[in-house]
Amino acid sequence: MSLAILFPGQGSQHVGMGQSLATDYPEAARVFEEADEILDFKISQLAWTGPEEELLLTKNVQPAILAHSVAMYRIVRDRLGEVAMAAGHSLGEFSAHVAAGTLEFDVALRTVRLRGELMYAAGLTRPGTMAAVIGLPDGDVEALCVRANQEAGTCVPANFNFEGQVVISGDVTGVRRAMEFAEEAGARRVVPLTVSGAFHSPLMGPAEEGLRNWLDEVNFRDPMFPVIANTTAEPVSTAEEARRLLVRQLTAPVRWADSVRRMVALGADRFVELGPGSVLRGLNRRNAKGFRCESLGESSDIEAWED
């Protein structure tokens, strides 16, 4: 079997995430200890006990999810067998590159902490919002974003999660107009999202510049196995390509459905999601129908998986 590993992004977090791993597995405890030392505050305690409103801050939740995902990967990597490829949803692409050896854990952790701070600051500079449009063809959502751009303000597709679920992002006025268009077009649901900015849109331009300046000074290595990039849905196999696309990701849409389909086309026939929650396993029911996908987030998941 050809194994693909998946790493979740922001939105998969919950208070208590990773605590059972640190209790039951020394390698996971070391990851959280490293994270506390690297960030110079107890990100572990924030992940395990909250408060939730602090954990949800972009600058906190991104390193917390990365630490959890890396902890799980280190526990199971020897039991996974050969990994053929990896992908991560937005923030999760950094976790995938840690697993692939492109980035060291400490560098990735500092990077996503900064990424969260930059994204939050960009949201203050130019406030924006996001919404999920469910039940319309992807092309129709792209078209209504174009109309909203022309009539109200910036609005672009931000996440293509599966055919029929697209997250849109942009100025408040632009997104609201697009939401109206979507409802008029017969969308099954249009759901506003609680976010601190218009992620994966041109409004993140200042954050993109800050992240580029930071990553220009960071050491990258060629990944040990291909990582499918969010922005292109194509495998990344060089350090410089990884660096470039991790920057571009901030203002470009996450092409998740295409990424998973590309993995299947490349031969993946088994998927394992590593990190909090099971969002990606749920999406795989649409994007890789009929292919085995498991989610490993806590100790109980590992026990069931090994059985």
C-alpha cells in the first residue's frame, strides 16, 4: 500500500489536545517540553487546559496544532512504514514539512508563531472575514466572488475543501455580498466564520511580506518524500520550492480537494491524519471515496489503530 500522511490546520483544535499523548508517550512529552522552551511560555498548558479564548488566538493555536501533530508523528513514524507523500491543510503544510525533514521542528514552531502574529496584524490593518458556501458547484462560487469584487469589495475563494464546499474570504462588504449571491443561487448553507482576518486572500499581503523576509533567513532541506503544496496541488521536492510556496500560501487559495485527488493519482491508496480532530478524514470521504483513511489524535486512537 502507498501511504499518504495528512496534517490538519486551524479549526481542528480543542482544549485538551495532545494531553493524553504527553502522559502516555515519552516522545510526545519531549515535543511539548521542547515547544515550551522554544516559545518561552507554556504552550502545552494552554493546549491542555485553556482558557479556550486564549488557545483560539491565531498566534497560539498555530504552534499548538503544529506541536500536537509533530508529537503524534514522532510516536507513530516507525509504525507507519514507508511514507510515500504528505500534505497539510494550510498551517498543516508546515507540519508536513517537519515530517518530511524540510524544516526542523524548532524553526517551524517559531515560524508558525510568527505567521499567526503576522496574520492577526494584517487583519487589524485591513479587517476582513470568511464564510463557507455549501451546495454550489465550485465554478459558481468563483463566479459569484467575481461579481462581489465588482460590486462591493474584495472577495475570493480561500479553501476548496471538496466539490460543493468552498470557503470565501475578503473584505466584510465583499464577502457579505457574495453570501447574498450564494443564497440567491440556491446554496444549501452559507455559514459566516469567526476569524480574525481574511485568510488566504489579498488582504494577507502584509503578512506574506513579513513571512517571506523571515523564511529567506531560514534553512530548508529537500523533503525526504514529496509534500503536496496547497497552492498548486502538486508535489514539492526541493527546498527552494517549499520556501516559495509556503509564503505564497498566505494569499492564495488552499486547493485541498485537488491536493487529495493528486495524491490518489500519484498512487496513494491509504491515508493517515496526524493531529487534533478528524476534519481531514471527513473531507476524504468526498475527495478520496473508497480509500482507507484513519485519524490519530490521542492515545485512544493509537490503541484502536494498533488493534
